[in-house]
Amino acid sequence: MTAAALTLSACGSTASSADGKTNITLSMQNADVKTADPATWAIVQAFQKANPDITVTVSGEAVADHLQKLSIAAQSDTLPDIFWVYKSTAEQMQKAGKLLDLAPVLKDLKLTDSFPKSTIANFSNGNVIYGVPYQGLLTGLWVNTKILSDNGLTPPKTFDDLVKVTKVLNAKGVTTISNGANQSSFSVWAFLTMLDRYGFGDKVKGLLDGSVKYSNDEFLRLYQHIDQLRKAGAFPSNVSTQTYQQAVDQFTSGKAAMLDSGVWASSAIQASPIAPNISFWQGPQFSDGVGEQNIIMNVASAPFAVDHKVANDAKKLDAVKKFLAFYYSDEAQQILVDNGQPPVTTYKAKLDAQKQGALKAALDAATADGVTSPLSQPDLLVPTPVANSMYDSIYGVIEGQLTPSAATDLVQKALDSNQQ
């Protein structure tokens, strides 16, 4: 822990370097931001070109390691200047006085109205704004429509439709949904959306205060449906050893009908041979679900937060404000779009329908008539250990290692520990 704290304390740069430039640090949830997050990398490079007097030092680790280091750094008051963080962790940091209130910053930069009202509300505590959106979280199931049509199938709409599709494809040796649990246990986005089709949004407050149990009848039904998919042969035989990237490769090489992912995969899909045959599906509706079924996960991802100590250094504060102003400018939002990401402001994206057909398919699905979105993805509303248990519970059923009841009990144990 001490070593981790020292690592992050090094990220808290002094205001000026030997060459007279102002230094700010940006800590991310990827070990190789340049490769894994080309949109953010491109924005940083464009910002530095436009602001040659400011240097942005970018660092990162895998999600779990990143969040652990941030928690340690918060305790020692050595947080990076700007950092990606889970909403639940940011809330804890804000209550502990570790984050800069961004409300006056956004007002000063005239950015407050650049975001959807739901985004501001989602990262606020009273009048305090503790976070700003990093990227959009538009998730679902990418679909290779040619595989379906070649096997005499039409795109499914309901869960029963999906089971029927799975049985036909499995009989022909075709994987229906490509997933990868190895080193990427968080890659269950479509199933997290399914939790909202069983009332997660209405239950989350009770889950956290202990008045509602995760091992409830509604959630149990969902896990039983996931088990149905497993038994029908929906998932890769090597799902436990396959990584998320390998799942993407399986899909883009035409070896799976669907991919559990999000809009960030659009660039890889667009560059693959299957690009002409792609659609984006919000996921199945359930006849025994709870509440609204015609939903798609189209929310702000985990936010950027800013260390409270930035306010103590005029040069650093000015540099951070310039970075935020650039990140949410139309120029930077178009950089997001050019790298396969939706804008997080109200900016209207400029899309090339031919060169960005996959991204357009996802954006069209998100804006289809009658489709609504939850306020946030379920795992972003709970503490990190609970989120991890949710991933493990879903993959546990997908891999056949947990029964549906054991899976919901696993998450309940994490919630109980959070209460202690």
C-alpha cells in the first residue's frame, strides 16, 4: 500500500517544470491509454498542441488496480490532478473533502449548459458538482445480421426470441454471444442493462441501506434466464479463459453472431470484414421483467474528478480549467466521434455514414422512437467490491460455476460486508 501511495504521489506534479511549462496529471483506467483509449489520447495531444505552455502527464492501470491506488491516494491526500473514477468512489471522496467542487469551474467556463441535465444531476451532491463525464456509456449487443440471415433467422426482440436464435445457432456450431471473462470480468454490459429490466434502478437505494436484498425473486429470475442461455449454448466454450479483446476478435472475424460490448468497439468493428452487416441491439425485453423494458444503456460513463488541492495552486488550477474547457469543446467532442465515441455534451456529431456505419448504428439505436435510458449503469451506483461481485455473479452463471441462487447470494454477501 505504501508503494502504491508513493506511485500516485508522484503523479501530483508541481505547478511548473524546469522548462517553465505548467504540469497537470491525468490518471486513467487503462495501463496503455494511447492504445486502449485512442480518443482520450488524441484529445490530450490536441490540447497540448493548442496549449504549448501546459504538459499533461498521462498514466493509468487496469480498473481494479487504478481504483485501489486512488483509494490509497485519497487517504494520504496525494491524488492526481484529474482522474477517472467510479461514481460511488467519487461520492465517498467528495464527502471526505478530497475533490474540487466543479460547479463554479463549469459556470466560469460557461459549460454547465453544455451537458444534459441528467448528467449534471448524476454527478452532483446538492449544489456541489464532483465529477464531469469522461465518455458516453452506450452499451448493448452488436449483431452480425448476415450470420442470422444465413441461418434463416431474424433479429430477436424478446428473451424468448434470443433463446430460439441461440438453439438454432448452437446446433450449427455458431456462438451466439461472444464474451470473455479472463482479466475482463467487468465485460458483462448487456447483462447489467438486463438488471434494469428487473427494477435495479428502483431497488438500488434499498440494496445499499439493507432494506432490499439482492437475492430477491426478480433478480433471481434474471439469473435463471442467464442460465437458460448457458444451457442453450449461447456463450463461447472458452468464455472463462477468453479475454474481452479475444471476444471482440471472435466477433469481428465472423465467428459469433453477437458481441456484448459498447460503442467503444465501433472502430474495431468498422475496420473488420463484417462492417457491412452490423446492427446494434439494446438487448432482450422480458415478459416477466419489472418496469420499463424498452430501454438502452446510454449514460455518462464513470466521471473525471479533480483533486481538491488543485485550488491551492493558481497556475495548476488555470491549466486544469483550460483542459476541461478544451475537453468539452466542439473540437474535442468531434475527436471523440472520430474515434468511435459519442459526444458527452449536447454537441451534434458529424458522422460519415459509410466510414462510421457501426457508430451510426449504435447512435440510431439509442435515439430510436420510444427508447429510454436509465440514469446510470448499475455497477456505477455501488461500491467497488459490490460491483466486482456483480460481475463475478453474472460470469459465474455464464460459466456454469454458480447456480442462479448462489450468484445472487454472492452479491448479497458483498452488500452485507459493505454495511459492516
